[in-house]
Amino acid sequence: DIDKTEIEWRSAFTRFDTEDKERLEAMSGSFERIADGLVDEFYDHLQSHSEAVEVLDSSSKSVEALKRTQREYLMDLGRGEYGQTYFDRRARVGKIHDMLDLGPKMYLGAYAIYYEGVADAIATDIESKFSGDDTTSEAVEEALERFVSTLKLMNLDQQIAMDTYIDSYSKQIE
């Protein structure tokens, strides 16, 4: 039930505005450049953890099909279209993950792979824009490393909060 009003509220609340949309759309080539390798890294990571393998095995889709879906997700990030259709797809994915019993710790935790991959792509893009300037490259690398470390910790916080919410709601329902 994420309608236009809800999308607008969430976007305003997270400060996701026109400039963000334009930045992401300008990065479409970056998402395309990294998609295949990053999706492979994402699934290699998932398949190295037994809990994630159990969830993957419970899916009716093969890993290759899931990889195609993940590639499309990354491409969607740079398409500049973040309206009803985008949110409907995200909600559908959430429902599927719920049906597969993929909890917040895995769903949110796996984003750490994407944080690193996208941050690396941004660094590469910025460094190529300022090619030959070693100081800029070092500064960009340091800034993105700090940002990714912060995102990872915030992601862990989100996992715990979501698990707590779900546990609380489950107890209320019981």
C-alpha cells in the first residue's frame, strides 16, 4: 500500500530530491559498468554463508535467474525513475523475501556488498575526472572508505532495530 502520497512523504523525509535523482541518473553508466561483477561478488558472498544458502535453496529461481534480477535492480538505481512502479517492484521484492524467510539481518546485511561496490565505482569515476592528481585520488579513497565504514555500522544498527520491531509485532500478534 505504498501510494503516491506515501512515496512523496518517504522521499521528503529522507531528503531524496530532484538533485539526488539527477545524480543517480548521471551514474547510469557506472551502474552498468559494475553490475555484472558486483552481482557476482554479491552472490559469492551469500553462498559463503550457510544461512544465506538455505534461503537461496528455498527460492524457486536459480541463482543465475536471481543474478539477472539483481543486475536489473542495480540498473534501476540509475534509471532516474523512482515513482510508483519503482516502489511497487521494491515492495514485491520485500514480499518475496518475507516468503523465503529472509530476515532483516541478511537482507540489510547483504547491502554492505553493494555499498562497497558502488562506493568503489564512485571513487573510480571521480578519480578519472581528476586523473593525474594523486592527492585527489587519495582524498577520494579516504572519504569513501570512511563513508562505507559508517554505512556498514549504520546497517548493523538497522538490522537490530528491524529485528526488534518484527519480534515485537510477532509477540503482539501471538
